[in-house]
Amino acid sequence: MFIVFEGIDGSGKTTISNRVAAALTAEGISVKHLRAEGKFVSPVSEGIREFGRNSQNWDLSWQAEFLLYVARDVQLIHEALRPALADHDIVLADRFLYTPEVLGRHGRRLPESFTRPILAAAADGLEPDLVILIDVDPTFARARRKLRKLAEQPAKPPSRKGLSGVGLQQRLRHGYLAMAGEHPERWVVLENEDALERSVERAVSLIRDAHREGAARAIARFRTAAKRAPNAAAVTSLEGALTAFLRVVDGLSAREPRVAAYLLGGMFGPEIDERRRALFERAPDAVLAAARDLPDETSFELRRRACREHPSHTLRSLGLSLRSPGGWELWEELAELAPADAVACLTGMDEERAWHARERYYAASPALAALVIGSLLGIGSARAAQLRQRLLTERERELGSDYDIARSLARSVTGLADEAAWALRRAARPAAPVAALASLLGVSDAESWRWRADALRRAPKVVMATLRDHSESEAWEMRRSVAADCKEALDGLQGVDSEPAWALRDGGRDIWPSTVVKTLGKLADNPRGRALVERQLRRYPDNVSLLKHVSSISLGLHRLDLNSDEPS
């Protein structure tokens, strides 16, 4: 019997499928999992996967990307799947040809006339007996993806799919649900918003029944037993939104404390602080990540509690709050325990104490020297230019191929538009194209607009990030052109009170229900902003992300200026 698990990134399908395999094996059933522990059993398929996700492969077209995903699964079919079906009772696959189908048709909007014949030929008559779609609110899926990255050292090049922004995951989810609706005889939807153990138990029971009685009977029994979610209670006020949001956090705290902590990111206040303290013992890394940039007393209390056992996470949480007396004092205490994170904290600082630290760390190791250069982000002084030139002289031969060197040099010229900055940006582009593009933040010359226009289709999220604070006609046109697919087109509009900004908010109310509220900032206090908040609450009372942003307004955090130099 061949069974496939599908779902968007962060849905939990890999975790669930691995636990299901272990549970069925413990019952004496012969099981082969084709992606045990998150890696394909075929090294060739795993290599194709890594190539396809790597954003350094910048010029990969959507059609070529689709063919790569198909090739990954064709290799798996011939190398592992067909042999496993001959030797085992059950073969589990974490992703199958449905992944390139959904990515191609719904994510990249390739025509069916292109995708369908290729998929049919690739399958060669093979179809799974059962497909289990692990479905989850995209807010939770995004939290899980972000939390996974907390442990990544060193950082990898970003995923190519991530360059398209949150909207791609939304389209993929809708595509999967559409496929489940089109093929109810084979597909079931398992909502993974309950305790993980419960989701695993339901999947094991379904597969056990399918193995014994056939998929049709098992699917019918599964649907009969499926729990129907209650309708969300009406939320009619800011205070009601805060109550509803905290109820979600409390419900998550027992089963997914790290996700609960993540949802509290950027927030503080009595009700929030109570939960941050309670979550700290079980999810210190997530609690600290959620405190990034925050200058409040509780955030520093939590940092001090964590500093010796979790120096890296503590330093990363400082962000803009490093500029406060308490922040710098903590930095000095922890710098030698986690030097890489200590250097990252210096990003954009043009103070003498930061320069002393850079000089010390630059000489410590080549890896730290690259990070020191990255910390020069936006600093256009002669001193910064000399340090960039020093690294370039020492390691120029590596610039075209070494991701870390290229990324650091590109980051260092963010916001700079002189010829020296452009020379570094161009040189870094082959090895670190995303960092080179992102360095256009604050740059508004002719070449920067050409770069943005060239990258807009393949990396709209990154292009939109470079438009923060831009009000040129080219910026508004680019935002409008991708706003229906890319919520990041609105992200840079926080507090912007212009008609083009309001037009984007009005157009995105039912596409990006929470983002339009997030962009209001202090505008949430005026009649037009308050009317928008109330309208969104009436229409989307169960949108967790919306509840969070309205809760921030309820707590007064939308008026917080994190760029303030006031001490905590």
C-alpha cells in the first residue's frame, strides 16, 4: 500500500509521517518511509531538492523549477518507491508528484497544458492508495518555519520559494485543498491544530484501517469521526481581540510552547509578560526571539535570566535595544561567549565602542572578519570604506563563489549608492544575489530601479523590502503590480497616510486581512484607521494574525518607537 503525506512547509507533515512510521512498525507492520528524518532515501533526490531550494540558483525559471521537482520524484519512484512496494506492507512518502503540481499550477500559475502531460508521464501509471493532506493555519506553519531557523548556524542561503513571500504558501494551501476536494476518493484532510499526539493517533488509525479494510472504508470512517471546529465567537472590540488572542496562545502553550512564544513576538504588557515568563522555562529560545528589539523591563529580565545558558539567543534578542545602557552592558558580558552573535549586534552602529569591537573581532578569525564587514550595514564613512577594502584585498578571489563573503560585503553597502558601493554590490551578486538585491534599501538611482524591475517576478518579497520609505511613482507602481499575490507589498506602509497607501490597504482588506491592520501604526487611532480595524474584526474574527495585530493596538504598542534612544 502506497500512502502520501502532503501539505505546506511547516504544516507538520514530516514530523507526523515519521511518528506514524514508527508507530506502525511497532505494531509489526512492515513500513518503508521514503523521507525518514526529513531526508529522501535517494541521495540524488535530496541533491535535486537542495539545488531547487537554493536561492543562489537565481535564474532558474518557473518551468525549469517545475521540471526539477518532477525529476526529484521520478528518481525517487525508480530508485526507492517501486522496490519498496515489492518488499513492504506500507510505503510512506513525505511529498510526491502532487508537490510540483501544486507549486507549478497554483504557486507559479503555470498552465495545465504544460504541467499535466509531464506529470502523467512521470507517474507512469503509479497512484497512491491514500493521500493525507496535513492542513494548518498558515500563521502556525510560518511560526514553525521561523523557529526551525533559530538553530541554523551558519545561516544558509534563503529558500527560493521564500523569495515570493507569504502569499506563495497561501496559494499552495488553497491548491492542496482544491485537490483534496477534487479527489475525495483518495484524499483526506487532517487538521494539525490539535495536540501533535492526537494528529499522529488519527493518522495511524486511518492507515491501519486502510491496510486492513481498504482505503475507501477507512476514508469514510475517518470523515465520520472527524471533529468539526466550532464557529469563532464574535469579536467586536479591541479588548475582545486581546482576550481571543490570549486564548489562542494559552491553548498552544501546553502542546506547542515554542509556537505560543513566537506569537507573542514584539509584544509586552502585563497580560503578555505573564505568559512570557510562564513559557520561558519550556521555550527560552523562542521567548528570546520574540523579545527581539524590545526595550521593556520584562524583556531585559528574561535576557538576564537566559544570558549564561543561552548567550547566543540572548544577544540575538537585543536588536535595537542594544543602544540602551542595559543592552550594551549585557553585550559586554556575553560578547566572548558568543562572538559571532556579538558582532551581528553591531550592525549599523557607528560609535567608537562598536569600532573598537570590530577591530578586535576582525583580527580573531576569517569567519568573524566577514561578519564584521556585514555589520557595516549603511555606514558610508571613510573608516567603513577602508575596512571593506581591506577584506576585499585579502579575499577578492573568493568573492565570486563564497556565499558568506559575498553576503557580508553586499549587506555592508545597504543604502549606499556611490560607485564603490555599486562595484561591491555587482561583484557580490553572483554568489549572494538575494543579499545584493536587499542592499538596495534606501537606494533610488536608475540602476537600482533596473535591478528591482528585473527581480520583481522571481523575488517580489525582497524587492518590496527595498521599497520601505520610498514614495516615488516607480515604487507605487511596483507595489500595485504584486499586491494581490505578495502581502509584503503592504509591509512597508506602516503609518503612511497617503492616498496610494490607503488604496493598497482598501484593495488588500480581503486578501491580506491582518497585514492591512498591521500597516496602520499610529493611524489606528484616527477614525479611518479605527473603522478599518473594526471592519476586519467583524469579517475575520478567527484570523490569529489579525487578532495579534489588533491586540498590539489594544496594548498601545502600535505607538512604540523602537528607534528611540531612551533607556529601558
